[in-house]
Amino acid sequence: MEKANKTKIIIGLSYLALITIFLTLFFSKFSVQEIISYDFIKENRLYFLKLKNSNLFLVSTIFLIFTTLWVFPFLGFGSPVALLGGFIFGKWLGTLIVVLGMSVGATLLYIFGNYFLKDLIREKFLNRYQNLEIKFKESEFYYLLIYRFIGGIPWQLSCILPTIFDVKVKNFFFASLIGIVPQIFLAVSIGSGLEKIIEQNSDVPKITDIIFSQEIYIPIVAFLSLVLITIFLRKLLYKN
């Protein structure tokens, strides 16, 4: 027991050290002001497009790995990487890469949580989600699929919360792979739309031009519709 605890502490400290090193190296190269500037985005758009066109398979593989690492171990949430995926790869390929990467990352995070955080998660959240435990036992994959589709829980917590219910890794992966497609597709579509707007504008476009662009407002309306649907389903799933 003592040896297992020491192993967990070593892995936990290694994890924190890895994140610290990554953030230090990243922000030693770029400032926050640079990253959010229009010129920086426009210049790097051309760079990524040239890189993608020269070797699509390599760039796709690298971005897939980046997306996986974004979820685990860096505990990032979906929107930024989905927007970036749409920006670089477009709607369809971007959705495929981001969904696959996030599903793999989420599954690795679930496995990590199941080994290191299971007792803590059960202690903190089992009473709150006691009704879900019964539902998951009835039909594990079905309720996992609904659970991943409707969201409503912070992404990182949503990946480790199913440790309470002892769900199979295979079911968790495939439920994530299918369940997150709608929301990721809409976010990727917005990223793809932003890329087209930047391509057409040498200067910073007005916010109204962005919002009322067809490439932007259609996925936004669809996203808001999806939110309303998931709120309704969430009340059904999480009700006592």
C-alpha cells in the first residue's frame, strides 16, 4: 500500500513538472499579446496552410497527437483545439482529427483517474450522482453516450467522473468518440469560418462582419439549438 502511494506521488509530481516545463518553454517563445494579435494569427495561418498542403498526413498526425496531449496530460478543454482544428483543416477533416484526439485523450484521463483518483471521486461525488450509478448499471454504453452528448459538467471532471461507475474503457472510448461529435463539429465549423474571414480581410474585420458571416452565424445558431436540446436532456438524466 505504501509503495503504491509513493508511486502515485512520483507520477503526480512528474505530471506537474511536465506541465510547468511546457508552459515555461511556450511562453518564453511567445507572449500573450503576440498570440492574440491579428497579424500573428494571419501570418501563422499562411504558415500552417503551406505546411498542411506540403504534407497533410504528417501535419494531421502531429495535430492528432497534440490534441490528445491537450486533453491529457495538459487538461485542456475542447473549444480552443476545435477552433484551431477547423482553422487549419476545415470542417470535415478537422472534426475527424479533433474528435479522435479528444476521445483518446479523454480515455487516457479516465484510465489515470480510475487508478489515482477513484476513491477521492467516489467520496466527493457519489452521493450527488447516486441516481446515475443505477442507470449506468442498466445500460452502460447507452447512458455513457447520452452523458458525453449532453455535457453540462466541466470537461476534465466529466472524463474522470465515470470512475464512480466502473465503466469499461472500451465503452468509455466509443461513447466519447460518438457523443462529442455534434458539439465538436460546430466548434470546428466556427474555426473554419474564421479562417475564411481572415483570408478575405487584410485588416481586422468588424465584429458584426464576423458574426453575420454565413460561415459563423449558421454554426452559432446550430450550437445554441444544441445547447437547448442538451439542457432538456440534462434535466432528464441528472434528475433525482
